[in-house]
Amino acid sequence: MNKVSERLVNGIVKENPTFVLALGMCPTLAVTTSAINGLGMGLTTTVVLTLSNLIISLLRKVIPNRVRIPAFIVIVASFVTMVQLLLQAYLPSLNSALGVYIPLIVVNCIILGRAESYAYHNPPIPSFFDGIGMGLGFSIALTLIGMLRELLGAGELFGARVMPASFVPINIFIMAPGAFFVVAALTAVMNVVKEKMAAKGKDVSKFGNGCGSECASCDLACGSRKADFVPAEAEKGGRE
Amino acid sequence: MSEQVYHVSSNPHIRSKVTTSSIMLLVLIALLPATGFGLWNFGFRALAVVLVCIGSAVATESIFCIIVKKKQTVKDLSAVVTGLLLALNLPVTIPLWMAALGSIFAILVVKLLFGGLGQNFMNPALGGRCFMLISFPTAMTAFSTDAYTGATPLAVMKNGGSVNVMDMIIGRTSGTIGETSVIAIVIGACILLICGVIDLKIPASYILSFACFVLLFGGHGFDPAFLAAHLAGGGLMLGAFFMATDYVTSPITPMGKIVFGIFLGIMTGIFRIFGPGSEGVSYAIIIGNLLVPLIEKVTVPTPFGFTKKKTAKGGKQA
């Protein structure tokens, strides 16, 4: 059970795909014009990520090393197709809002990154929860970004007007430059919080060291790696 | 005991009296005619906009320096210049909180977050203005005041109307606070040129290449009135003399300055004549700013005593 919670914390906080690993920036910047779009994109990715992690982990002994990337893509693409058909059937408005970014989940580097660096080398249960953790981290990040952009750029939250009528929306925040501003600001806040915690002598091992690289593929003794995290098992192929 | 005490110090032994703050002070003095004309033209509210912009720019820089525990840099007056330039680029009807927000953005995001004066890759005042143009398109193009109602001369021309060039040169038109009077801007520019603060290369190549572009592609043939109106209208003069020449964001090589000016002229022409809007100086200059490192790289002059390398692998030739 320890492994499960460790994976969840790892995905949501320590190696948050958006704010720490800076992966999957294309959907992060493109679809977060509103909170609901960010949440929708995040949850869609979570579903695909979790299921593909599970299947890849189950098939990790079967998939030959040399053709692993095409094999991953086939698995991921199957799930993306299923999810898209479901969205078209039950949430057509979200589907049209997210547009081309749903099919593009196939090449989302969080999903390929987790398949390559975690699921391919680890048993199904931890891989499943790794997918959930990473997916939730991504969803939380996207929803936060979407909320801030919607609030400043349109004066609304989840489509409901929250700012007073006299508030003039700062349009730039729902346009492309605003995405960069908000992502940069939130990443900076995250780093400050981590530094403050480290300064107070709290257990920062849970929160990474802010070096930006992935702890799983790092041999440095920075102390942020858990004792039960065996590098040999976790990291054979490495991220190439 | 007539032993002489020698002070041994490392070079440089001759120091110039020119400092950042003395240059910025000269720029402020040079901007006074344009500011004064703006105040006379648009009335008391223009003063409020100018004061809010300068005040929030200075306050932002000062508070930022305190928060990040850096040496206080307000005294170099660059924040005052940025605030004033931004104010001169705003319409007089702009809500004051928008002016303050633009000013804070210019100083905080465009200048300080990239390392402060000397490290910013883009002219802060223009960055702030473009932020506001994108954010508040309606308020930024509302040029109706008590003194003048209706569109700016360039917008009138865009829609096929005719304008009075003499009024544009004196400045009795609608527009942003500081851009209307060509005479006032040129007086300020002369102060800067005489004091050696700016070099004529950038403004001259900018204005000339823009004039050529308008003559070639303006669709009016060789029409002096049309050309004069384009040269006197909008932010061209203010931009060419005060913003394109910003030390930090313009090339330092002589050849680079000319290339930079020509690029700005062509971009401004494209934006004004083929673009949907009637103005293009701000966007042309900030796009030009982004190309400055590249321009400097390809225009490094040959030092005295060296000959130009024939090939890339020519090596050092004495």
C-alpha cells in the first residue's frame, strides 16, 4: 500500500508533470482557456494514461525492446479512440471545445514518458497508480491554470460570473500569451513553496529537490529518492 | 623623507561622466516638449495618466527591489522614462487602473523578471502598450475626447478619407497623448542628437525605408500629401526617435543599426498598409527587438588592422 500512496504523491506533487517535469506543454497551453476545458482535458488524459500504463505494464515482458515505442503508440491510440468516441457520444460540447487536442493525446509526452520510464519496468499495480497520480497532477495543474485564466480573462469561473460587473476582462489571459504568463507564475509559486518548506526543515524528500529532472532517472544523491525506490528495477532502459 | 606615495589602481583610468541616470535625465528632458504639448492638447486628464504611469512604474521597481532584496535601482530613472513613454502611447481616455496595470506589466514582466535594465529583450514601454492593446482593445482605441472626436488621421486615411497634414505636423489631431505633434517630438529628438545620446542611423534608416515602402506599395503612387500624412501620423516619429533607439533593445553595431531601421520601416509599412489596423509602429519595434541578437551576430564589424575573412574557415588574419 505504501507503494501506491508513494506513486500518487509522486505524480501530484513531487514530479508534477506540468510544474516540475514541464511535460505535455502543448495541451497545457492550448486548451486551458477555461477551467472546465482544463479539467476535461486533464481527466481525459488521466483515463488514457491510467489504462495505457496498466496494459503496457501487463505486456512489458511480451513487448520486444526494439519495437516498444510503436507498441506503446498502438496501445495509447486505441484508448484515445475509445475515449474520443465516448466523449462524442456523451459530452459533445467538451469534445468540440477540446477539438484536435483529444486525438493529440496519442503523442502526449506525459503518457509516452510514463510508459517508457515507469510502466515498462514495473508491475501493473504501481503502474496503474502511477498513471492515476500523474493524471491527477496533470488535471489539477490544468484546472488551476484554466481557473486563473478564466477568472482574469473573462471574469468567470466554470462558466459562472464571479467578478463584479465593473470588472473589465483582461483579454490577454484567454489568449496564447496569457497561458505562458500563468504557467510561469504558477511554476514560480510552486518553487517558492518548495524552497520555503526546505528552509523550515520539513521532509522535502516528498517534494523533490526542484532540479527539474526526473528522480527516477537520476543517480545523484540528492536525498529526494525514497529508500524503497530501487533504481535498478525502475530504470533499466532510461529515457532516451 | 620626500618619499612619494603612488596610488596604483587597475584600469580604466579615465572615466566618463556619463551615467545611466544622466542619459535617462536627458531623455526625460527631450520628452518634455511632446509631454507638454500632450497636456496642452488633451487637458488635465492627460496629466493624470502621465502621473499614474510614472508613479506605478517607479513604485513597481522599488517594491520589487525590496522584495527580492536587490540593490535599489529606481535612482537610474529608467523606470520614470518607461512610465512616461508608456503614458505618451496611451489615449487620454484610458481608465487610470488600466494605465497602472500596463505600467506594472512593463516594468515587472518585461524588464525586472528578465534581470532589470540592460537584460530586457524588449522595450518595456512598448511591451506594456502591446499587452494593453491585446487586453483592452476597445479602451486602447477610444480616441474621442472633448477636444477631438473621431478617428485618428491614420484610421481616417485607412477608410479612404482625407486629412489635414498641417494639423498633423503641429499636433492638432486625435491620437495618443504624446504622438500627435511632430514638431514637439522633433525638438526633443534634436536635443538627444545634439547631446549625442542617440545616433541618427536607426531613426533615419527607419523613416527612409518606411517612406520608400509607402511610395512603392501605398497604392497612391508618388503622392507627397499621402506620404507626408503617413510620416506625420501615428506613433512613427515617437517610435523612431525614442523607442527604436533604446540602447538595450537595439543593435550596437553601426551596420546592425541600419539593418534594424530598415527592418522596422518595412514591418511598419506592412502593418499599416496591408494589416487590418491602421497603426503598426509598436508591433514592428517589438518584433524588431526580438531580432536584435541575430542582427548583431551577422553585422560584427572588422576590427582595425584585420581583413575580412574570405571563408568561414579562414582563421585569424593579422
